[in-house]
Amino acid sequence: MVIKTTSGNIYIGKDALRSLNAFLKKSDYSQYYIICDENTLLHCLPSLINHCPALSDAEIFELDPGEQSKTLQTCEQLWQTLIDFKADKKILVVNLGGGMISDLGGFVASLYKRGVNFINIPTSLLAMVDASIGGKNGVDHANVKNVIGTIQAPSAVFIHPGFLATLPIREFQNGMAEVFKIALIADKGFWEEISEAPNKKIDYVLAKSVKLKNQIVTKDPLEKGIRKSLNFGHTIGHALESALLHSEQPLLHGEAVLIGMLCESWLAWKKKLISNQAFTEIMEVLVSRFKPARHIDQKEHALAADFILNDKKNKDDKILFALPAPVGKCKFGIPATLDLIAQSVEFYNSLLK
Ligand SMILES: NC(=O)c1ccc[n+]([C@@H]2O[C@H](COP(=O)([O-])OP(=O)(O)OC[C@H]3O[C@@H](n4cnc5c(N)ncnc54)[C@H](O)[C@@H]3O)[C@@H](O)[C@H]2O)c1
């Protein structure tokens, strides 16, 4: 299936790599540069080249897997290598990997020679349903997640569900958390479907989630309004992810967002944006579907609070949230105090007992 967007098409399903082949055949790029990590090089690159022989001459950049690679230092190395290769403005950067690769590869491409074309070929569930769509690129800096970045959409996105076969289960769950997030804020019917039938066909889940995210980012590409709703779960989630980035037990992005969703649903309930019944149902669904990753102790919470105070979305010293109101819809710009946030984390910890 194809979702047409104002910037580039999104191809989803078993024919996605055939569409990539056709896309490459009708383009006139001077050279291909594939950015991948150790795992996607091993598990996804051979199949990609098999489907798209034009990519067999591509230069390959292999990064260490994980969030630790999503830094300016890695970007500098990639820019230097592009310069060494005398890469011109007509190259195509091919991001083959999870959200770490699409965020970083999109950032590198959007700034090299003031911007060259790039495509995303997401290989993790999280990147398929979320990170590869919408044109937000960036890196972490000084422990702060995605603090340096650009908004530039990829020329196209190719989502090949076959890549999920080698994705570890923890990473799969990580992506499912974002699926539940988009359903909870944007589509009550979809929320009910995935809550009642957890093993819904993956092609359906991919198509539905991508359509929902794409609808939102098309309406508001620069996050002036409705796109803020995608931040549900992310104010507390990102802060925890940043605070624990270099700890012994770091959280994956989706795991942090899951904790964020549990805390922020509590905020929505406290602010009477969702009913008692809806709140109970959200808790039951999320806690039974996902095993929340870990307890958040006071020290960790205090560290996270510093990140919350530095959140890009804050305005006039107010900490602002996007919250479900009611299920399937979202209100953004809702303030909450640090004290109330602390209570929501306490509530989250009580769920683990
Ligand atoms: N730009 C956005 O709109 C947006 C949205 C959500 C998240 N993000 C970013 O995305 C990142 C998280 O993405 P992620 O969870 O995909 O992380 P990731 O890219 O680090 O991938 C997770 C792990 O899965 C491995 N992997 C990926 N595909 C695989 C496959 N097919 N087989 C085997 N292993 C595979 C990777 O090597 C890595 O070890 C974070 O940096 C987050 O900030 C960005």
C-alpha cells in the first residue's frame, strides 16, 4: 500500500522493496550512501541488496548500535567521510535501521551541503510506526535527548515488515508502546481493536499507525498545534530516558514512553479529562499488555525533574502536557506542577507492587 504525502510517499507491505527498486530506477542519484548499524548490517542489508541490486555499489557506513551513537561526534565522522568521498549534492543517503539511524541519518543528510536527499528504510517496529515518519531528525547532546535537530522529510519511506523477523522481542514491545500511544490519542476504534486483540495482524497495525501519524504531521509539520498531541507520554518519558541514559539500567525509548503514558494518564484523570472508567481501562490494558520496565526511585525522579524543567515544550515557566481527553482524542498545552508530576510517578511505582 502507498500513503501519499506532500513530501514523499510511504510504501508499506511486502511490495515495499519492489517500490524502492522502481524509485531508484527512475532517479538520477550520483551515489548511494547506506547508513546502518552492526545489527541491521547483519540482518537487513543482505536482503535489501538482494531486492535492490542498484544498491550493491553503495558505500556503507556502519555504526555501533544503540542510543550512544546518536551524537554530534558520529555526525562529524560521517560528514568527514562524505567529504573524503567527494560526495556531491546529488547523492542519496539511505537510512537502514531503527529510529537511532533514521534520526541521525536524516540529520546528517539535512545539513550536508545544506541538505541532500535521503530515504528511510525502517527496520525496527518503533521506526516503522513512528521515528521514520514526519521528518524530525536529530541527535542527543549533553545527555539531553534530541536537543539538536532539524525538520526535513525523507524523499520516501519504505516499510518492509519482513525485517521484523530478526527484531528482538524487547525491541518489538518497545515499538508496540508507540502503537498504543497513537491509538490512545488519535483513534478510539483502533485503541479498542488492539486492546481486545493483542495479536492483530502486523500489516494492519503498521498501516493504521502510519496513517494516523501521517495525518497529524501533514496537518501540522512544524508542531505549532495538533502535532503536539504526539508528545503524550513523552514529557515524563523523555525525561526518564535522558536521566537514565548512562545508568546501569537504561530504558529503551518505548519503555520510557510507556512509563510516561501511565503517569500522564494519571494526570489526565486527575485533571478530569478522562473518566474513572476510562482511566481504569487504560491502566488495565497497558499494564497487562506491557510489563512496565522498572521502579523509579527518588534520586532518579529528581534527576528526571531537571530534564522536565528543561523540556522544549515548556512555556512561560509552565510544564505543559499533551493528554488524552477523552480516549481517542487529545488536548495539549495542559500545565501540571512538579508536585503533581511527582505524585504521578508515585502512582506508577504503586502499579509495580
Ligand atoms: N524522529 C521521530 O519522530 C522519533 C519518534 C520516536 C522515536 N525516535 C527516536 O528513535 C530512537 C529509538 O528507535 P529504535 O527503538 O528503533 O532504536 P534503535 O534504532 O536503537 O534500534 C533498536 C535496536 O534494534 C536493533 N535492530 C533494528 N532493526 C533490527 C532488525 N530488523 N533486526 C535486528 N535488530 C534490529 C538495532 O540495531 C538496535 O540495537 C530514539 O533515538 C528515539 O529518540 C524518533
